[in-house]
Amino acid sequence: MDEIELVDWDMFCRARAELGAGFARILSYFREDGEKAVEKIEAAMHRGDAAGLVLPAHTMKSEARQFGARPLGALAEEIEMRARQAVEMRTTPEDMLPQVARLRPLYRDTMALLEAEANPLRQRRAQI
């Protein structure tokens, strides 16, 4: 996927404008929360724990969408919804393995784009 597909740059710019001076701090929280969420999702998947997938996937979905990371948000939502269904049906989440396997690389690629765009040096170069 190229960066146009990974990030809605209009939404990213709106978030940057709305968050103002706190933008860099909030983006760093997303990086930290995202790493933890991916780890928790992978660990829950390894354990076959559908309930353990729900909250970290929900968190990632919400935070990703805030920054315009639509594909990441959509994948996290799919994991969350399917995990909720597995909990309700009392089944294991092994059928979600392909989605969980795609999560870490998508998260890393998305964060690389977001952080590169948020870099103050890049912003200054764009204004010159």
C-alpha cells in the first residue's frame, strides 16, 4: 500500500490543527498505545483469548481514526467486531489470524508515515 491509501491526509491535517500544540504529544501517545495494543492483540491471539482482543483493538481503532489512519482503524475494527462475536458465541478467535498477522506491519507502516509528516523539519521544508 502506498501512503495515500494508508492515511487520509485531510483528516490528519484537521487533527493537527484541532490538537494544536498538543499534537506531537498526542501522536507520541498513539505510538505508545499502539505498540501496547498490537502486543496485547498478538498475545491474546496466541492464547486463543477472544475477550483479550476486544479492548486493545477498540483503542487502536479509535486512535487510528483520529489521525486519519483509516485502513489501520478498519482492520482494528474488524478484529474488535469479530472478537466480540467470538466472545458472544463462546468460540476461539483462530479464524482471525490473518487479520492479526497484518496488524503489526500495517501499524508500523502507518506510524512511519504519520511521524514523517509530523516532523517539524518536514513542515519547515514544505513552507520554504
